[in-house]
Amino acid sequence: MASTTPSERISLASVAIATTGLIASAAVAYAIYFDHRRRSDPNFRRHLKRQHKKVSRLDEESALAAEREQKDRVKQAVQEANEEGFERDPEKTEQYFMQQVALGEQMCTDGSDPVEAALCFYRALKVYPQPGELVGIYDKTVPKPILDVLAEMIAVDPSISVSGSRMGSGSDDGSDRVE
């Protein structure tokens, strides 16, 4: 019968240290091999460049698709808001305006969907008697991403005249003038 003494036993800590050392050594060896191959093998370099270009192209395509999707969402949101209509009663208009601005500000602070937040500001803009002034206020108070979406909404809806405002270049072509 074999006896086991503490000197003959392999401790768990020793095994863990040896395993960690082996894994670290393998990782360093692979990094050295990869670097050597990258520097010396022209076919491998070409392969890496192709992969990088492919990933870049896929990123660009997904960014363009996301941009198109957002523009479609903006157009649809503006169309739905216009179909719903806006408050025209002078007494209720102020309450509706304040409600939409408060909702938009709340959505800005809690990180909600920028299109929904901009839609609230858009609805408030539609009932405000002087939209150009309100756009100037929005320019100073509303975060830039939401302001950009709002500029797209204004560009989609030609019935809003914001002449004299500094919001978004190209959003006002000067054809609707307030006199």
C-alpha cells in the first residue's frame, strides 16, 4: 500500500499556476507567430486587408441602412402627426403646447427614442404662433441629436415656416415667408 505524504501531493494552487503559465505562454507564442506572419507573408497581409475592407464596407452599409430607416421613421411620424391633427382651440392650444414640450424634455432626459422626443417638439412647434422664435429657443435648449431629427421633420413638412431661424442648413429654402 502506497502512502501519501504532503511532499508527494500536488497542490491545487500549483496546478492553477502551471495552467495559467501555460496559457499565457501559448498566447504570447501565438502573438509572435501572428506578427511574424503578418510582417513576412504578402498573401497573409493581403488577406488581412481584404478582411478589413470587408468589415469597413459592412459597417458603412449598416450605417446607411440605419440612416434610411430613421428618415423613413421621421416621414412616417410627421405624416401620422399631421393626420391626427393639432389642437386649434386657443384655450386648449397653450395647454397642448406645454404638455408636448414637457413630454419632449422628459424624453430628452431619460434617453428615449430621439424620433419620439423630436416628435413632441414638432407637435408643439405646429401649434406655436411664431415657429421661427420657437426654433431659436429649441436651438439653445434641445440636445443636438434630437434637434437634428426635428430639423428633418421640419424639412419634411413644408407647412412650417421657420424663416429667420438658424436651425439646420437647408431646412428652409426661403419659399415660405412670413409677412
